Amino acid sequence: MSASAPLVAVCQFAPGADPADNRERVAALIAQAARRGARVVVLPEYSNYFIPSFDDTLVAHAESLDGAFVAALRAAATAHDVVVIAGMIEPADGRRVHNTVVAVSDAGVLAVYRKQHLYDAFGQRESDWVAPGPVGVSAVFDVDGVRFGLMTCYDLRFPEVARTLADAGTDAMIVPAEWVRGPLKEHHWSTLLTARAIENTAYVVAADHPGGIGVGLSQVIDPQGVVVAGVSSGEGIAVAPVDPELIARTRTTNPALALRRYRVEPVE
């Protein structure tokens, strides 16, 4: 393993309807991950506010990028010299919110991603409450020579999103999620995460809500599709390195990105 390989942490926890409590819990998780050596800390989707059945309170609790939640992330990032990635709800069109992922360091906001594919599936209608983000834009940032890229939850079912991140030079794809429990959903989650890693010869770093509403199973998967660290169904933290040397070796042995004959283009 390369001596320069940064450690990443996936933090599996269940955010609730109290934004102040969520900020406290997030700060504690970041501190724990930093004590374990993490350089990059990943939190789930909807980390600033979550309720099991969406309603008008989403708009009431949406926060701008200069609000209290991002300020708390930046304070924790500064205190522990880490980069923090978390899902949040952000104001959109007045009646809906954006499902947003933000990457923050002591320098401020490094990258912002707004969920492109909304969860209008398995009996759910996320689009009733959430506005889609723009297509054709990759949110990437660099930490210690490793390029990270952002996507969210249901985006995982659309391989084009991961492929656009690969085209942007991404070494590790970060997936904050609230992967809703249901028949075969644990199987879908683990299979899709592994597929995105193998087909893009990249790490996949995924943080979910714990079992109950979510499936849990937050994990770090290497570019050969091997789970190198993970959490089961309860709350917890898993830490693993993102090794640039392993990425390079894998892409030499399996040059799938170089050999492909199709490109990704937005449909709108």
C-alpha cells in the first residue's frame, strides 16, 4: 500500500427531525473518525434533517450552503484537519428542496452535488418534494493526490453517473445514501456498489442510514470490487485506505476505461 494513501471513513447513523441534535451527532462522528486516522469522512444522505415520510417540513428545514449545518461541518473539518462529505436538504424552488451533497474542508466548500435521479420507484415519489439537480456536471475534489467524486443514493442505479465521474478523473466515488429497506434491497445495494467499483476501476465509498428504514451496510470497496471495510446494520464507523498504487495496478491489468467505445451524454 502506498504511504500516501489517505484513510476514508464511512459513518453510518440515523439522522432525525432535530437539526441541532443532528449537528451534534455529526460532530461526534467526525471526531471519532479523525481519532481513527481518517482524512476523509463520509456521512449519509439527509444528514441535516430526515423524517420517514416526507412532508412540508422539508422546505422549512432546508438550509443554504452558508447555513448552520455546513458551518458545523466546516468547524469540525477545521478542528480535526479532515474533509467532510454529507448529504443535506437545500432550498430549491420554494415548494421543493434539493437533495444535496456537500464536501467541506477548513478552506470552505470544495464541491457540491445535487441529486440527479430522484427516487420515484418502489412505491415512493421523491420528486413530489425534491427538485432534480443539473445533469452533465461532475462534482469532484482532490485530497492528498486522490480525486473524489460525488453522487447520491438512487443515482447508483444509473451507471452513467459513475461513468461521468470516471471521465472527470475520479479515483474514488462517494455515495451518501438512505437506501430504503425492502425485498432484495440489501442485495441491490451491495451489488450495485460493487459493479460501480469494478466497471470504473475506482474505489466506492458509501454511507447509509442504519437498518430499520435503511439497509445499513455502509462500506468501502476497492477498484477490484473487494469490500475492504464496512458496517453491518447498526450505527458505526468503518475506516479504510484509498490506495493510488492499487488503482494504478488495477487499471493497468484491467484497462476497461481506456478500451471502452461509448461516451455518456445527457438526455436533456
